[in-house]
Amino acid sequence: MHTIVDARVIISCPGRNFVTLKITTKSGVYGLGDATLNGRELAVASYLTDHVIPCLIGRDARQIEDIWQFFYRGAYWRRGPVTMTAIAAVDVALWDIKAKNANMPLYDLLGGASRTGVMVYGHANGNDLDETIAQAKKYKEMGYKAIRLQSGVPGLASTYGVSKDKLYYEPADAAKPTENVWSTSRYMPTVPKLFAAARETLGWDVHLLHDVHHRLTPLEAGRLGKDLEPFRPFWLEDATPAENQAGFRTIRQHTTTPLAVGEVFNSVWDAKQLLDEQLIDYIRTTIVHAGGISHVRRIAHLAELNNVRTGFHGATDLSPVCMGAALHFDLWVPNFGIQEYMRHTDETDAVFPHAYTFSKGDLHPGTAPGHGVDIDEALAAKYPYRPASLPVNRLEDGTLFNW
Ligand code: EZ4
Ligand code: CO
């Protein structure tokens, strides 16, 4: 009854590429896991099809932990985004099956709801300060309690986070990476101005966030954090690349602005020092890129010991399947902070019918058994894969930089 009899990878591009794993057991119950790694989708698809699925068929779907350990330890080559995304897809699909068999929403299986809803932040963006503030006003009118502000930088043709489509930001805009130009000195003075204008227009009864997207040095990030302190930001996101976790010590020494990092992390080891030394306030690893519920749960618990709350990544490249699973986790996890929520397009939502809903600035995962997200395979088949890459940044003198 619980034997895994089928596992398949479904690739679909309803506006952007998504990789979904569907696992079916002998009794006919199936579960879905997101396996989307933006710009590297086919690598994960191959990892699953060529290396994981042949070892999955015939296993007992109830043994989530054993299966997780098998694919983690069994690869010998531990960690890395491709491996951990593939493992996450398996893990989430198995939790979906377990919760469906228990006839419970996933959050009940995890330990039950700890709150009535999951506070999310929206992504207000514009080419300049005025346009960004106007967008932020719209988010406030839609009921958002938290808004991330991302504005174009004068003198730079394009910048992370600024989108033509406004509500539906998708950075993977071409088959081969688009080249953008970056200048830290042009960028730095724009952010405090943006926050000053936002406080003046939106007031203080709303949380304001900003994503640096890994483009500052620790010292620069410390300075920006200090400049933003008068405006009480909720957080400064991904201020500096965090391969060198000790860099966050420098930021901490210079500012009380709360720090969030980790959307590119794929393991607890990426965050160990940050958590042990309480160098951050929010951990951004999410279900799909960090080994699924079974592993992110460990990260969240270690974070809790160190006064760090969760603030999961939730951009459009994390499919509704990941969003559904993340929302169940968020509703349960004791040290929840906030959840990123970039809206999917209508095409994406149609391919992935889901139980989660938005109301008054919160998302709720719904009460359907499992994680509450399905896939319409016939519709998915109408959107074939299209190669798409994330952009790269170069400094004004041509040096390749962080995007
Ligand atoms: O650039 O998910 O906080 N959100 C982000 C995202 C990332 C994309 C990369 O695939 O930083 O917009
Ligand atoms: Co980010």
C-alpha cells in the first residue's frame, strides 16, 4: 500500500520554468515536491531522473527520514544546490503523501498551527524613488503589513528587483545571462532616501524591508544599515555574500538594523556560524533549496536556540508547491518571522491549483490534507521548457561582480 510505484519529473513553463516531482504509492496516493533551481532546472531534473528515481521505486513512502539519509549520505558528495534541491523534492512529496494518508493538513502533522496566519512581505519596485513609493502604496492598499522596497538607481540602466511587470518579478529574462552594470557608490545614497520618502508617505504602521542581493562588502553593509536605522527597517536582506560567515560580525559591529540572509544556502552548515554567534536575525533558507522539510526543520530549531527567526525566500521561481509546503511550515514553526511572497502569474496559478489564500497581509495554507497544492498535468504539458538564465553584473570598468 505504501510502496512507491512511480516517480516522475514534470517540467513546465507557464511564464517561467518549474520542475515538479510527482511520487505515487501503490494505493494510488501521490505527493508533489518542487525541484526548481532557477537557471539550472535541467540539472536537477536529470539528477532526479538519472540518479534518484531509480533508487526510489520500491521504497516505503512512510520512511521519510531513512529516504532522506539515503539520498544525502548515499550520494557521498554531500550538499550543494542541485543535490539539496533534488532531495527537497523527494522529501516534500513524501510529507505530502504522509499528510494525505493521515487526512491532515501538513501543519497539523508538524505539530499544529502556532498562529492564525503567515505574515508576508510584498516586493514593491519601480524605476525611481517615486514609482517605488507609488507601488508600495498599492501594496499597503492591498492589505500588506510588510513591504520590501526596491528602486532603480540613477545612472544604472537596470537593477535587481526592478520589473516591467511590477507585481510579477522574474529576473531570468533571457536564454543566456543578460549583462547588467553595477555601481555601489551610485546605489548607496539611494536607499536611505527611499526609506525616508517611504516613512513620510506610508507612515510607521507598516514594516519596510530592503534586499541588497549580496552586493556590498561587510563594511559597506554596516554603513548602509546604520544609515537606515532612523527609519526602523524590518530587515536588511542578503547584505553581503555569506560564504564567509564571519563577514557578518563586521556588519553587526556597526548597526542595529536587523539582518536576514540565506536564500542561496542549501544546508545547516551554510548557516552554522551565523546562528551559533547570533550574527543574524532571520534565516532565509527555504524548503526547496535546502533539503526539504526534514532539513529546514533542523535549521529552524538551531535558529530558535539562537534567537533567530525564519524569513523564508518566496520569489516567483519557488513554485506554488514550495510555497504551499513553506506556508504549512510557517504556520507551525515556533520561531516564525515573516515569509516572502512574490505573486505568481495567472498561468502559473492555473497549472498549480492550490489551497493557500491571501487575506489582510497574511497567507494561510488552507486545511486540505497534505500541502494543498496540485498540478494540472494536461495544462502543464502546454508550456514546454524554455532555456532561461539569471543575469550577471559587471562594474563600470567591466569587472564581473555579484548580481
Ligand atoms: O533573485 O529568487 O528575495 N528574493 C530574491 C529573488 C532571487 C531569485 C533568484 O532566482 O532575491 O528575487
Ligand atoms: Co533576496
